[in-house]
Amino acid sequence: MSPYRYMRNFIYSGTRVGWRLFAVAIVFLLGMGSAFANCATLTFSSIPSSVSWVGGTGNGYNPFDASDRVQSVTVTVRKTGGSCSFFIGATTGGGDTFTSRTLTGSGNSLPFNLYTTSTRTNVIKDLPNATASDLIAGSFTSSGTQTKTITYFYDIAPQQIVAPASYSRSMQIKLYEVNGSTQTLSQTANVNHTATVNTLAELSLIASGGAFDSSSTTQSLNLGSMATSQNVGFDMRVRGNTGFDIQLSSQNRGVLRHSDSSVTDTVPYVMTVNGGTLNLSGGSGTTFNGPSTKTALTGSVFPVVISVGAQTGTAGTYSDVISVSVISN
């Protein structure tokens, strides 16, 4: 109960009683203030000079990973002397703003940010722009030498398609002591936040018109009885954070072979990709050019059509296996 509420509750009538109780309240407040001593020193006893993005597999930032891999960063604050309160803030880093911090590398940028909690509700800011919710607060309530562990959170939003590079941004993490309404800067530490983005490409073999599906990497096509001409097709969708080429090779060098190896009849077929006919007769297959730069998250689509003419050879089941590889540039 605050002393002012106490005064209000117990002033029954008259000025004399009110002044007496008000004087008691002032003495109470002064007593509390005199019992609260400041820290003699307030410092970071442990803070990393560099924080590397780990990601889901420990290999850095994967632009195609749909999960948010926010990671914690731990610092330790040490004080000597009396009790005190403190808070931690962070600068923007370079020419960015607090809400649009970016890592940079090889002329490219990768947005990231620092947060007060793992839920990423509040971005860590610095004075004079920050409010209480934009800072990480702590306190020491007894005298002597003590330490306290504080955690902030480093996050790169998922599925940002950026070029392969080593990205980084050095920022100042600031420690302030709080004395009433006064904040005093106690220490500044430079922390370099980094992320490695490797060259990546993903392939999806899907029904014509389908969306990219990283789990769909095979297609089984049925040409029917082949008594008449047949056409079947599907889509190849490929996404990458740099340009790529696509290589296709045929197990039977561009023909369907009978399941009985003693049958020498074959069924030739024509394969077109993006409307262009491919020659699969060579042992090493054929390669065609994909885009020269990174794709969108949905990938680039390459329609595939396989055609056969009417057949009159030995009855039976004929097949071929076509392998598809993506080669990043």
C-alpha cells in the first residue's frame, strides 16, 4: 500500500490530522531511499564477440527451410557494491533502423532482428527510441559481488531467397544502470551477428500445374497399350538461390525396353521440356540451361511431355528410367 493511499484512508477530518499523517509518509519514503545503494561497478562479465546462425541442420541459413529457427544468445552481467537495476539495449547496426536490421555479404542483404523474447514480439532497441518493452531489464537486490544471466534472441525469418554468401552485421549491445529516472551507460560491447548461406537447389516432380512440393521427387507415367499414339506429361519445378542447369539421362538411351531382356524390340519415344525436344541417346544424357539467377520460392516450372507413336511389336511391358539432376552455377 503506498503512503499516499495510507494518508487518504486515514484522514478522518480536519487539517491537523491530515498534516500529521502526511509527514509520516514523507519520512517513510526517505527511509526507503536511503536503504537503496547503487552498484559500485556494473559490467558484462561474459558476452560473445560473434554469434553465428546455426539453422536447422547446423550448416547455416537454408532459404528453403519453412521453420523459424530463432536462437538464444546468453550474456552475463556482473556487479559489485549495493543493489541496482539495469537494462540492456542494442543499436541498429550500420544504416539500418531498429525494425529493419540487415546482414550484408557480397553486395547482398539478409534481413534479421534481435528480440527480447523467443516469441519475437518486441525488437530490442536503444535509447532514446526505446520504451520499457523494447529493452531487457534486470536487477540485483542485495549487496556484494553478483552475476545474472540475460538472454536475447537472434532471428532470421524463414524462406528468404538470398544469394549464397557469408553475411554479417556488427552491433553494439549496451548495458545501462538505472537510478530512479536516470539511466547511465555502464558498458558497450560489439557483437558480430553472422549467417552463412550455402548454394542450394531443390527439385520437385509434380503433376502438371501443381505447386512445388519438396517431398515429390518421382513420377510414374503410364503410356497405356500404345496401340495408338500417346502423350503423357508432368511438371518439373526447380528452385535455387543461384542460377542452375538441369541434366537428364535415360537408362535405356531414349527408348523403352521390354521387361523380358531376351526381347530385342524397343519403343522409341520423344521427350520435350519447355517445348524443346531433348536427345537422350547419349550415355551421359543431355543438359539444358535453367535461369541464370535465383528463383522465387515457388520455383521455375518446366513442363515435360513424353510421346510415343502407335506400336506393333512384341506384346509386353516396356519401360525406361529417366534421372533428373540440378546443377547449381
